[in-house]
Amino acid sequence: MKNLMDFCIGTVVFILIGFGLLMGEDLFGFIGKPGFDLFTAYAEFDFSSFVFNLVFCATTATIVSGAMAERTKFLSYCIYSGVISALIYPIEAHWIWGGGWLSQIGFHDFAGSCAIHMVGGISALIGAKILGPRIGKFTRDTSGKVLKVNAFPGHSIALGSLGVFILWLGWYGFNGAAATSIAQLGSIFLTTTVAPAVATVVCMIFTWIKYGNRMFPCV
């Protein structure tokens, strides 16, 4: 539900505020000029650019949900979602993709490693630090010293596997949307196929060695 509201709330505030701050006329290298071109310049509006940047904006917001799972009030999360979609992501992404100061000094971010994933990761780290760990994550003594770190295994291999397939398929669209030629698209698809495949094999071998077959009951 939090991920759903990330996209829905993000869409509303991105229309009203975010898109102008991201792609509007550059002001002092810091923000784009706020505007309502979606409504006032409908005939000439670049709808593909709007949807492309909207999805990136929503992705930045959703990265945080996992780090704050099970210990965040829903209303508080919705407020966060609105703030990052309306202000935080559009402003910092303007620096990179909207003609801001980073792009002016030659900074390059092809598909959002910095603008999306680093910003989302830092926001998640801040949220996790404020909230603290889940109940049961650590076993402590009477003085509060951590004695043991407890893992939270996935509750469903089937749902976990389905999530992997859905996310992997989605990444073809996410990365591929940044392509500017067929040759470039092919290179992107190759990387999006090989990189997670190799990472999965390495992760399985490591988990097998460290934890044994109980982490992979199907094998």
C-alpha cells in the first residue's frame, strides 16, 4: 500500500509542483522555474518526458519503504512521499538532468544511479536511523549491548521469486527508456540481463556456503 501511494501521491504533487522544479527554466543552477505547462501549453507539452520523469520520481520514493517497513505510521509515510516527490527529488534531479549546476560542470548520470538510487538510499538510511530496528532484530543484554543479530527470513519462497521476476522485467523498461538508439538499447538489455544473473549465482553460492541448503529448500 505504501508503494501504491508513493506513485499516486507522487503523481499529484509532481503535476502541481515537481515537474516544474525539475524541467522548468533553470534558475541560478539550483531549481527549475515552477509552472503549469501541462495545463497552459497542452498542445506543445512533452508528455513522454513527463511520464518518464514521473516514474523516476516515484521510484526514488519507493526505495525508502523497505527500510522503514513495519514501523512507520501510514499517514507519516504519505507525508514523506509527498515531500520527496514534490521537492527533494525534483530539485536534486534538476541539478543533473534539468540543466542545473551539476550538469553545467559536466556531471553525467545515465539512468539515475545518483539522482534516483543514491538519493533514495540516503533517505532510507535517514529514515531507518530515526525509526530504529524492527522488534526482535537484535538480542540485547540488560545493559543494552547487542549480543546477537537475528535474521528475518522471507516468509514465502514463491512470492519472493515472483517479486524477482516482476522487478527484473520492470528493469528492462526502466533502463531501456533512457536509450537513444537501437544499438544502445541492445547494450542496455544485455547489461540488465547479465548483471542480475551473475549476481544471483554469486549470491546463491555464498548463501549455500554460509547457511547451507535450508536457505534454498527447493535445491
